[in-house]
Amino acid sequence: MRFLPVFLDLQSGVVLLVGAGELVRAKLRLLASAGANIRWFTTDGSHDVSGLDAAHAARIERATGDPLTSDLSGVIAVLCAGAGDIGVAMSARAKAVGLPVNVMDDLAHSTFIFPAIVDRGDVVVAVGTGGASPVVARRVRERVEAVLPARIGDLAAFIGSFRKSMHARIPEFPLRRRFWERVIDGPIGALVLAGRKDEAEKALNEIADPAAFAGANQDGKAEGRVTLVGAGPGDPDLLTIKALRALQDADVVFYDELVSPEILDRIRRDASRIPVGRRVGKPGVGQDAIHKLLIEAAKSGQRAVRLKGGDPFIFGRGGEEIEALRAAGVAYSVVPGITAGLGAAAQFEAPLTFRHEALRITFLTAHKAKDAETVDWSVLTDRKMTIVVYMGMTAAPSVRAGLLAAGRLPQTPVGVFARVTRPDAQAVVGTLENLPALVEKIDGGPAILIIGDVVAHSAPWRQANLNQVISKLLDAAE
């Protein structure tokens, strides 16, 4: 993110506008609608404001003379639209005195840019692409326009009118936030959005105990809880709506090492983020310490999220954590996530089941050789069973040895799928007898192994066979 979105109070000073033609007229309309005081230097000698209503036109000072030598006292920003070479010179002058400046369609000479805007009164949404593609920004704005309620600005104004008085009645900040969340998400917010403001105001005034309405406990404090959230295998678009809501409501998030930065970006900006992950062979936070952190956060009144890669209940130790929370009397809930095995299957077209070929699936973990040695491989020899091995890169030789010794065929198709659903995902396919060599071709984990005939239906397997056919044809042609 090169350009930080900020909201500038245009009524706090003068906006100096330089330019002419339709480009400058569009900026005049935008600035005037925001209540700006505009000083306009035209570059073609015409100060025509036809098309603007009288109230907006009255906010425009038709300046004369040279903008490059004009008085800049009281100016809060400089804007050039259709200004030609004067725009570049004006940019240098503005930068010299520390004024923000925008030269339309010229990033090199701009210190701020105009986003695509959704205007709903007190609610304004700004969409930017860093100046790279205004068309993309407009398309995003259109989508936001389509889903944003028409009266969302009225709702913001409604909340603002009660905010000070209600905050005096609810001294605790966490409770205040939860109070307004219940108002916005509940019947009162729905009344405002339906245009029934008087009924909404009556309902809000009838709340006798705002703290209790916000969910305070018997001591009048915010009630804490823990939500275990499955983050999926890495692609932020695979988060469930319920998971996103939990991340936005959280006061503190305890996250695993494997949770991608893109998913961490979905957390509410002012929530605390605490890493509690561990990697094989590296020191990390112990499970008992994680239990303690979760319990302490909840008992202090915070809404804590335990954010886990994949799904909390598939090799995520979620079961241990809810047992600890239950024993401590802490309220909790679980939001499932897409596990890496399903992510790999979807991305690389490797069906984990297939009619008449694969009728069962076994999920197991073997991130150390000794883990693989404890597996009863004799129950995994059925050719119609797909085996999905989590954290199996290090133990790949032991996995191969165990399956072969139990009678699984050396030619059984296998796939090593790394960093699934992420932009740098990687797949290597081959046969069980060559499993350790396949793992060596992977450029780092996390990775899972899929073992079974279904791998022969995967896209990487088909591509590998196609490459072999092409190679043989080329050899024959020579």
C-alpha cells in the first residue's frame, strides 16, 4: 500500500485548483459537494461554472494572475486538472512548502490521489488502486454501491446523535463497542435503514440498562469468550463469512505460524495480534501456555480468537483447547475451516474419492519419523483407500517404508502438494517407491502427501503424462 487512505476536512482551509475544461469541472463539482472553499486559477481564461448549482458556485473564488506566484497562506491542498505544464511546476511549488498536491493522471508529481468514492452522507467509502487503474477502482465502487444500504449514512448519523449520552451510561469501552454492534446489527439498526427513524429512536430510549443490553456479566463487566477459527490453507477468499465476522469482532487474536499474512490482514485493525505458532525443530509457545493465554484473555472480558491454519479439529489441537476452556468455565465456539487436504484436492483436481476406485479416506499426521513408525500401516493397504498425510515431508522415507512393508504397491500414485491455495503453490507427482525423491523437489512447506489411485486423475499427473508423450514424439521425430 503506497497511498494511505485519509479523510481531509476541506472546510478547514482553501483548496487551490489549477486547470480548465471538463476535467477541472468534474473536480469543481466534487470539491464543492464536499463543502470545500475553492480558489480556481483557470488556464484558458474561462471561469465558466454553468452546470453547478448556485450554492456550489458560491464556494468558488475565481482567481486571476499567475498561480505559480500566488499567495498560498490558508491553502490546505493543491489540485491540477487539465493544467498542462503548469501542473508540473505547481507540483514543485506545493512540495517545496509541504502542501499535498495532486496532478491529475500524473503519479510522479502527486503526493495524493483521488479514489473512487461511494457517498452515503456520513458514510463515505474510498476505493483506490494506487493510481494504477482508475477503471478497476470504479468497478469496485460499483460493487460496493450495489451492496451498501442507501440509508447507511442515516444510520451513522443516528448513532452519532446518541453516542455521547450513551457513552456516559456505559463507562467500559469494550461494552460500548458491543452495545453499538447490537444496535447496528439488530432491530434498531434495521428500523433506521428502513426509514423508520422515529421508531428506532423510541426503541433506543427504552433500553433501561445499556450495559446489560451489551451483554455485561453480573459484575457489570464485558463478558469474554474464545472462538476457535479455521483459517483454511492460505487463500483468504476461502475464509467463511462467519470466520471473517469473528476476526472483525475480536479484541485479541492468537494465531498460528502457518496463517498467511493475507488472512491476518482481515483482522480488525485495532485488535491485538499474538503469534503462538510452532514450526518443526524450532522453539515456540507450548500448548499449556496457549491454554493459559486464551483463558486469561476471556476472563479479562476480551473476545479472543484462536486462529488456526486449516481446520481447528484436523490436527489443529482444537479439541485440547476447548477441553481446557470448558474446565476453566470459559464460553467458546468453533468456526470450521477448509483443511489443506481439501484445498489441495480442489486446486490440483485430485478427487479424494472416486466411484469404484476410492471409497475411503484416511487422514493422518507424521511430521516426524517416529510418528510414522507408530502408524499401523497394515490397515492402510486397501487400494480403494486414499491416504492424506499432513506434515509428512520429513517423515516421507518412513511413510514409504511403512506402506511398502505392509503391502501397498510401489507403483501407487502419490502427490506432494505444497503451500496449497496460495500463489506459490507447488505440486510434484510420481509413485510411492519414489516418494522421498519427490519431496526433495519441493521448495519448502507446508506440504501434504496424497497417496492413492485418485492422484492419477489430478491435473499435475495428466500434465506429467502429456509431457512424457510429447518427449517421446520428439525423440521419434529425431
